[in-house]
Amino acid sequence: MLSGLFVLGITVAVFVGINIGGSSTGVAFGPVTGSGLLSMRQASGLMAIFVLLGGFTVGTNVVETLGSGFVPAEYFTLSASIGILLFIGLAILLGNVLKVSTSTSQTAVAAVVGMGAALGVLNWRTVGVVVLWWLLSTILAFWICAFIGRYLYDAVVERLDLESRNSRLAELAVIGIGCYMAFSAGASNVANAVAPLVGSNQLGMLPGVAVGGLAIGVGAFALGHRTMETVGEDITDLSLEASLLAESIAASILTGLSWAGIPASLAVVLTACVIGLGWGRASRRVPLRSIARPDGTTASERSVQAADRLDLFDPSVTKRIVTTWIASPTVAGVIAFAAFEAAQRLNLLA
């Protein structure tokens, strides 16, 4: 017979998964819906399917890291797991309320790190490795897309010419990349909903992935439309080509991190790509051949560049997103540390 505490744990895990689904759907399919290729309901359906695929095929690596890499698995008692999941869910809910795709993996890691630090059992080496890859992946995503947006975007658009060709194959390719990003979301984010329960042996690996994946799918339908609007419409005016570029780069980065078992943030990487591409296009667009010339750009080219500035990068929206990226993990980590520190002092963890 199932205990009430176990049922509560599953309920909290589903709550976390639903909020992850709301947050991750925006970064997986925001560019696609922003380009008008899919409706939000269609995108949510694809999100639900490919999250499960990613969770079952690659997500187990990340579940192991989050469930035992930062804190020894024996410290994830059922009560502790429920507390961690609750802190994660509330912090991610903050992002969904603000219509911003929260860094779900960073929020989950921050909560676990807060627990480990309070109990004095944190593996700081794992923390260092994961944080280093967070920084590198975000910087890499932004600057690759910024460079393309500033110097190569026009050439790429001219070569692809997707709008005039109206190529169904090209549109399917963009949708396919969105599915690939959903796959990566499942690989990375299913762990955030169930890793504490799996680490404590309250759930087996495959049942845990199933619970997390299904909950994320529900969240895609219930909350995903909010963050898809922000990523696909508010940050930058995404064309079909921009969608293809941003998601291709982000998918490549996320896939590598997920295979390595790094709980990477889909929200941070893809939104960094979108912001980088928008910033690059909104800033001075200079043909690469002009930079390579000994005398640089001509006065005529500079005049054209000034007149051709694109109002595609919204600093106010970007500031709100970056603030939420920082706030959500901080809230989760601080609350988890304070709660477990207090519980330890009051001997409630025995």
C-alpha cells in the first residue's frame, strides 16, 4: 500500500514537471511558433512526445548526476526529496508567472547544492565542473549567434532563400530542429522533476523518467503558450532562417552536454542563441568582406549600415529574462539551504 508521504512526493514531482514543461516549451518551440510554422497546440503536442523520447534515451545520464553526483544518494530521504522538489517547483513557477523561460536545470542544481551545503556533504568538484560548462555553453551560444547575425546572416538568408522558395522541406527541417530541442529538453530536464526520488530509491529509473516526462508534457499544454510568446515574439523578430540557425546551434550544444550527463539549461542556451542573433542583427551589420579589406568599410557602406539597423533586439525583455535566470536559482538555493540548515539544527533529519 502506498504511503501518504510517497503520494505527496509523486504529486510534488508532477507539479515540478508541469512547471518545467511550461518553461521549456517556450525555448524549444518559441522560434517555430514565432515564425508561424506551428500553432501553439501543435508545438505542445510535439513537445510532449519528444520529451519522453529524450528522457528515456539520454535523460538517465542526467538523472544519475543530479540524484547522486552533487549529494550522496543516501541523503535523499523521502522527506528531503519532497522538500527539494517543492523548492524547485516554486522557483520555476516564478518564471512561468513572469512569462519567462526559467533556467530549470540551474534551479534544480541550486536547490540540491543548497541542501548539500547545509548538510556539509556537497561534492564541490561536481559543482565546479557543471558551473564551468554552464558558463562556457552560454557564452559560446551567444557569440556564435551574434557573429552570424552581425556578419553572415544576410549571406545565409540569401543562400537559403526559404521565404521565396516556400519550401515545405525547409519548413519541416525547422520543425524537426524544434523536435530535436524538445528531445534535448527531455534529456536534460526530466531529471529536474524526479532525480531526488530516483536517487532515494523511492522510484525506479524508468518509472521516474515516465512520471517526469508525462508531467512535462502536461505542462507544455497548460503553460507552454506563455513562454512561447516571449521567446518567439518579444525578444526578437524571428524569421524562418533565424529559427533554423538559433535552434541548430542550441541543439548541438545541448546534445553534447546531455550525453556527458551535465544538467544543462535549455532555457539559457537557446535564449542566449536568440538574444545573440537578435543583437547581432540589430547592431551594425557589416559584410565580412568589408572587414577583410585593408581600407575597411567605405563611407557609403557605413551610411547604408546606419540606415539598415534592425529594431530586432529588445533590451527590456532581455533584462527581464536575465534577471529571472539569476533570481530563480538563487531563490531555490537560498530557501533549500535555510530549510535544511534549520532542519538539521532541530534534529528533524534523523
